[in-house]
Amino acid sequence: MITVAIITKNEELNIARCLTSVKWADEIIVVDAYSTDRTCAIARELGATVIEREWTGFAAQKEFALQQASGDWVLSLDADEEVTAALKDEILKTIILDGHGDGFEIPRKSFFLGRWIRYGGWYPGYQLRLLRKSKAKMNHRPVHEGFSVDGTIGRLTADINHYTYASLHQYIDKMNDYSSLDVSQKIGKHGTIRWYNFLLNPLAAFFRIYVSLQGFRDGFHGFLLASYSSLHVLVIYAKSWEYQQAIKNGVPSPPISSEAIAELKRLVQ
């Protein structure tokens, strides 16, 4: 038996496509963080079991979804992803006919502003998503969370389609959220933020994506991604500096995760 587990929050524009692509699964569970749009209604109409739960972070939500699964195998998806027909066939063959392995990484084909991005480190972008439930657990990084498997991990060849940022407005909104979550990890690696971090680290990010990873081969889309990735790095360092100064001076700091606050306090003591 295979369960598809999805976490959502106001995903009415994506959820139908995602759920339609996995209607072959034995069970579909959607853990929703009290969406204010039609996400839950659409999910129920398409046969998913919807569990509403307060948002407790990406990792905690996905871990909870994993725990609710009845299947021996769990396919974890994001609402903006789609399982291709080729991937469906490969999954069923792998877990029903072959029957070995405890987890499988799946290549992810991501689209930015409507274009498939092949370079800049985006493809194949393997994700550990197909898991034997009894062998799987979740790490608890504030952002870029992921699963780990106590056992053998293989790789599938068919893609998940990932319909990432449909507009630059959406990219900037998510960048603001993710950069705040990234603060504790960044400071944990680098300690006190220095002036040169604001110059050298964004430049390094741009050249890595655009030149070393050949992002230029994706044309203007590749240039935009490298530029915005560089900006993302700058924002992370700027927020890290801002939070450090706030804690050091004993003044209220901007919104930030509890994990980041604990790490910042440790570093400025």
C-alpha cells in the first residue's frame, strides 16, 4: 500500500494538479495549516483525507503527515509538484514488483516563470521522497528540511514536475520567508557577520550559479535566477546582522524562528 502525503497552506492554484497526478495511490493525506482559500475543499472533492493542523514549521508538518500514513510506502510531495505518468509507472514497478530498497531519490524537473531550468544546479535536483515508512524519519532544519532513511537508498529515473515561482512577486515573497528561516544556519556556520560578507558572499553565489554551474545556458531566465539567488544571500546576511545587533543591544528583534533566536543568543554571549 502506498500513501501520498502533502502539506498545504493556501495552495488552491496548485493542489488540483498535484492530487490529480496521484489519484492512483491507495491513500492521499493532505495536512493543511488552516488555509483561507479553497485548498481544503478542492482536496476533499478529489478524494484526499484532509487533516487541519496549526503550522509548526516545514519539518514538523511533514513529519506529522508521515506519521498519519497507513501505507508501508509514503510518497512525500509539495503542493506545487506533479507526478508524471512515467514516474507513476516506475514507482509501482519499484515497490510492487522489485520490492527492495528502503528509500528512493527522485529527479525533480523545476519550472521558473514557465521555463524548465536545466542548469545552475537545478536539474536533476534529486529529492528523497519515496520512503518505506518504518525506515524513515525527518530532520528538523528550519528550512530545506528533508527525510533520512535507515537503510538502502536508490534512485529513480522519471521526474517529478515542480512548478516553482510563477512570478517574481512570488519569488520575493518566499525569499523573505526563507531568508528568515536561514538565519540560524548561516550564523551557526560563520559566527559574527562582517562587512565583507555583504560583498563577497553574494558575488560568489552569482558566479557559482551563473558560471560554474552554467546557469547562462538557460538564457535570461538563468541570469534572473543567478541574480535573485545572489540577492537572497545578501538578504540572509543582512537579516543575520540585524538580528545580532538587536540581541546584542537588548532591543526587540524582527520576526524570526525560535531556533534562530537560540543560536543568535549563544553566539553573541
